[in-house]
Amino acid sequence: MKNLSLSTKVLLGVLFGILTGLFFGEDVAWMGIIGDVFIGLLQMTVLPYIMFSLIVNIGRLSLDTGKKIIRYGLIFLFLLLSLGLVYLIILPFSFPSWSSGNFYSSEFVQPSVPFDFVKLYIPANPFESMSDNVVPAVVLFSIFIGLGVMKLPNKEALLQPLDVLTDGLNQVNKMIIKITPVGVFSIAAGVVSTLSWSDLSRLQGYLLVYLLAVILFTFLILPSLISIFTPYSSRTIFKITRSTLITIFATGKIIVVYPQLIENIKDIIRADENSSEENQDRVDIIMPLAYPFPNLGTFMIFIFVPFAAWFTGKSMDLSDYPIFLSSTFLSSFVAPITGLPFSLDLLKIPKETFQLFVVSTVLTDRIRVVLGAFHLIALTLLTIAASGGFLRFKKRKIARSLVVIGISTLVSVIGLRYVLETSMKNIPTNLEIVNSFKIISPQQDFVLLDRSKRNPNPKWRGENTLSRIKRRKKLRVGFYTDARPFTFFNKDTVLVGFGIDLAHQLAADLEVKLEFVPIEPGKLIEGMDKDHYDIVMSDIFLSSRYAETLALSKPYLNVSLALLTKQDNKIFNSFETASKLDTFTISYIDRKDIANEFLSYFPEGGAYPVPDINSYFELDKIKDIAKDSARVDSVRIDSIRIDAHLTSAERAASMTVINPKYKVVNPLPYHINNALVFPIAKDNVWRGYIDKWIDFREKDGTFDKIYDQWILGTPYQEKTKKWSILDNVIKPRLFRKDSISGDSIQ
């Protein structure tokens, strides 16, 4: 092992870590702590190193040299990012045809967190910026201190001690680098032991396209640029930097090996026979200056935006690309975790897709930083060559490189599109996922009535509803037949949904069977008065009308009103565009008061009722609907044109799963919220029981797990141990052999 190079040891550490995680599974998850310790040790010297290095090197610069470095640095930065923009347009062609609606996300009602430019870039309190590890602010602070020191006549009295301190910090970093193989082994084992491959299966389109971008830039485009404009060869660069790049891949962070990366670039410059100390010293200036700016690793992460649009069935038009590219450029100045939601929101792409990105960071964070590191290498070498006066333009090489890059890109995009088209056939759409959902609660015996009718067992004199339920051993639950995701029939004509799941739980707690009674549209109050159901468990909004005529449980869920409209309908994307319309019409089911409340913000808008959601999708079937003399139904029925349907955001999102050509929007300046309640038989004892049952089942998490599945689309699964070779391959075989040998002995 002593004869092995550091890069080989690091690579072996990563491989053995992966194998250890696969073999032992969750049993070695604790190794992630050792990895965190290693990263912490690497990181402890980085920020002081950057700060003191910038102060020393800028302080010693002449004004002309400083201007030259900054000018060429910005030129090459924009050149590299421009190449990134080109590939952000090209790479989405890898995505084949795909359509899938979206589940509801709580992001719909959450305000966007504003980007704090001041805190990130302005060191109002330098010590706070240092303690919070805000690198851009610390870099700016160091630049100003360096500029101030540059003009001092006796500056060497300060710069020499700082120079020694910088060298000391670098030596500490080199000491820690020696244990890198152990650190990356622990990190790899910890990550792989907890990695859920099923979570990543639906992300393969994004992961493969992003991996393609990293490979093209790291191993083809950037090396070609360096070899065209500078005297440094790709072979020398990869030979010197490979151990550092592997460490960066394993840790998922550039900054933890920043001093080592700077030393690598100096070694690359030294490998050239015409190198000078001045060029090597400029590395200490350019690298820290370049770090706060966007790099291609972060830049290309934004390929997730067209992926999210493609995956959710919202195709990006050519008119969307200027907005996408400009927002990407601005958002790339911050971490993707902050910038991506901004871009998604700007293009009206469902924010719940961001959760997919969070899952993907397990892998993308590690390949992102490799491209980011190589971006810094390329930017530094190009800037040094330009500012040093030895920038070259090799015409033959650029022509050959353009041909190679063009053919490689074309073949890669076409090949990847074919691979994705083949593999995506095996990935379920959201509709298929919904149809695979099972009732979470203990399933009770039930009867599904074909129509609504009176309870065949009237109450005895003085008997309350709860007592009758106990006596009959049956609970009658009213439901709407098509009220996704609360009550509906799946593809196997099984009655399921949020309310149905709760009904099974309620019946299990009462130790009774179930009778599901369909509610005729517009006859909920009549059915309750005639004793057709003990409780209704569809999505019923709380309203003054219902409060006056029905007994209602306490609220069990708050929902937000929204519009369901076609994907290409952009007039309802914001309050500004919707309020400028001359006229428009929305449909609604039953709740005229809510429709009028919504239309109070739009004087030119109109609405009229429809019997069910299908009437919105099949406008030609809307006939014989009574007009309302008030604001509602202000258009002629025989020429009706409905632009959107008013409902809850939860139900609207569920409908996009069935009809991916539709989307959920809220054109109001704020969200109108309403509470869902259970209409129940008029009985104080029964009402008291239901209210206490809601309290109990909310506190024990029953409502949450049912909500997560039916509303958010997260399948409920009993917690199981992660797959591992030891538990799932070796142990079953050993136990099987033992049982066979035991039988033979008997």
C-alpha cells in the first residue's frame, strides 16, 4: 500500500466504502459520522486560508496587474457560462415524450422566501459572515482589506506575518489530506447504506442528462478550451488533479480541499517549461476571487427545470427559454437549493417537483462539485495565460475540437433519448401510482349501496346515533362518487380515497361494519334530513348554509381554493393578467357563495354551476343549468365557454393526475382558505364522539399518514430495513441451508 499514490488510495477508499455500504446496509450508517468529522477537519482551515491569501496577494498587486486579472477573469467566466447556456438549450432534447400530472404540494400556499442579497454578498458584519461560513461576503471583505493594504507604504510589516500564517494553514490542510482515504471510505459507506434506489428510479432522466453534461464539460469541452488557448495539456491536468477531484467527489464539497486544488494548479503551471513565480502567485488571487461566482457545476444543475417541466407534462415553449436562461443566470449566484425554487416558480412549474431534486442531491452534489472544480481550473489557467501574455489561438485544433464536440453531443443526445424512451416505459405515471394505493387503515367489511336511501333501522325512542350504530353493528357513510382524492373509484372500481380511508379507521374504532351510501349531487342536506347516512366523509366545505341546516363536526383539514385550467392557459397565472380580462367564466360545484367571493376580485368575471367535475371536462354535455339572477351565471347557457373550474387546490391537483393537460393556479393576490368538516346526524352524543375521535386520530398521526398518501401522493409503507447483501442475500441462503440440514437429521 505504501507504493500506491494518494489518488489510487482515495479511489480504493471510495470503492471499498460503496461495497461496505452495499454489504452491511443500515448497520454501517454510523460511519457517516466519521465522514462528517473528516469534512469538518478539512473545512476548518479553508475560510481563514482564503481570507488571508486574498489579503496578502491583492495587497502585493500593482493596480495594472489587478485590473488585467479581473478583466480577463470576467471575460472567460462569461465565455464558460455562455457555453453552459447553449447546453441548457441542447440537452433537454434528450427527454422523450412523457405526460404525468402532479400531486398537491403544501408549497402551493407557502410564500416564496426572498433572496437575501445583502447577507450573501455584503459583509455588513464580517465576523458574522465568517461564523456563518458565508464565503461570498468573506471574499468581498478580504478584497477590500487587500485593496486598502495595497496603498500602504509599510504594508510588508503586515503581509509577511500573514504570508507565514497562510503557509501554516496550508500545511495543516496537507496533514489532514493524508487521511483522505479513510474519510472518503466512511462517507461512501454511510451514503450507500441509507440510499433508497427506488426514490431515484423516477429521476433517471434528470440524473442521466446531468451526468452527460458533467462528462461532456469535464472530459471534452473544458480540456479542449484549455489546450486551444494555453500551453497546458489535458493529460498533465488530469494526472496532477485526479486525487483532489476524487476527494471532491467523495466529500461533495469543493471548499474542503480548496488549498489542495490551488496547489494542484500551481503544479500544472510548474510543469510548463516557461512557467514563472508570478504566474503561480496569481493562482492565489484568481481562485479565491472565482469561488463566489457561478461555476458550470452549479449552472448545469438547472437542467432540472426543463426536466421538471417535461416530467410533469408541462412542455417548455421557445418563448419560455429567455425567462429560463435569464433566471438560471441570476439563480446560479446562490446555492441550487435556493435558486431552483425561484426558477420553478417563475415558469409556473409545480413546486412539488423540487422534492425530487432534493432526493437527487445524494448523487448530483458529488458530480456537480467535480465539474465545478474543473470549471475553476479552466478559468484560472485561461486567465493566467491571458494576463501573462502567452494566450494562444490554435486554429487547427479549434476546428478539430468543434467537430469532435459537435458529433459527441449529437450522438449522446440521440442515444440518451432512446435509452430514456425505453426505460421510462417501466416507470409508473402518477395516475398508475394512485391506482396502486391501498387503504391504510384496518379494512372493515363493507356494503356499497347502489343508491341513496333511508336507514332501514330507525332509531328507537330516546336512542342516539352512536347507540344505534353499536346496536346495528353498521356505520352508514355518505360519499360523492367522483371527488378525488377524497372519495373515488380507482381503475379496479374499488372505492378509495382520503375520506374512505378515514371511514375504515372510524369503523374499526367503533368495531362495526360499513355501509357506503352514494350522495346524489345537490341532495346532501335532503339525504341527511331523511336519515340516509350517519356521517358524510367526502370533502365538504364549511359554510354558513351548512352550519344552519346540518350538524357539523369540528374542522379536520384546511384547504386552499384554486382554479383548474388548461396548461396553455396563461391568463390565470397571476392576479395582474386575470384582472385585465374583459370577461371570463369559471365553473363550480354547488358552492355559489364561494364562487361569488372569488369573483369579487374580478368585476368582469362570471361563473355558473356544474353538477360534477366531468362537466367541466366535457363542456358539450352541459345542458339545462338554471341561471342565477345575481353575479353568478352571467353568460348564455347555449354559448357557454368555461375558462377554468373553481375547487380546492387538493382536488384540482388530483384531477391533473388524470388529465395532465391541466394545471392548478391561484390568480388571487392571496390564498382563500376554507375548512373541511364531516356533516353528521343531528345528535350531541354522536357529534361529541366524532370531535373527540378527530382529536385523538390527529394526535396519533393517523390523519397525517392518510393525508400524505391520498393528498400528497406519498405511498404509505411500513418502515423496513434497507436492502443489503448481508441481510437479503447471504442470511436467507444460510438459514435455508440450516433448515434443510435440520430436516435431514430428523
